[in-house]
Amino acid sequence: MKPAAGWRAAALGLAVGIGLGIPVPAQGAYDAKGKRDPLVPLVTDSGKRIRPPGLDEAEPGGPRPLALQGIVLDPAAGSYALINGEAIREGETGNGVRVIRIMADSVLVEWQGEQRRLELEGSAGS
């Protein structure tokens, strides 16, 4: 069978299947499981940045709530925590947050003069 003939046969089979009422699988819906859908763009066609859900609960111009989004533990190269979209190494400050200690499932930070423990979503303590 020639390649063109194979393509035509597949197209004909699909058309006959649809014509006979045989269900054709619909495109599945993505289940983000409460997290940001990675298939949704963060920039509009006009170039305006869209903030991911969960990071814009604060009033405009006011401080954002702290959100621990990830932890990378690397004793050799230095561990860092992803807080409100910024990677901050242990002992450093970013966006007004000083990372004091990074653990496997949480991070101890100093923010607005107070120490707080941020936990990863789904960890045993949250």
C-alpha cells in the first residue's frame, strides 16, 4: 500500500466512523489538581503579564502573602527555596524575605521582623 493510500484509508475510516455514530474520543480536560495549569500562558497577546492564581490575594500595592512553591536541597552547590516566584538561597534575602534555614519540606524565614516557617503544600505538617 502506498503512503498516500494509507492516509486516504485512515481518513475514510474516520469519516465512516463519525457517520455511523461511533463515538470519537473528545480531547481530555487538564486537571491541574489545585495548582497553576502549565498550559495556560502567563503573558497575554498584548504582552501584559498575568499573575498565577494564588499569588495575587493581597491588595494592589500591599505586601503579598508568602507562598513557598519549591525547595531544592543541594549541600554541595547550595540549597534554595522558591518563594513568591523568586529563588532565594539559605542566608540570603529576596523580596523582603530572609531565608534562615532550608529543610526537606519547609523553610524558616524572617519576614516583616518575624520568623515564620513556610511548608510545602502536601507535606506532612500542612
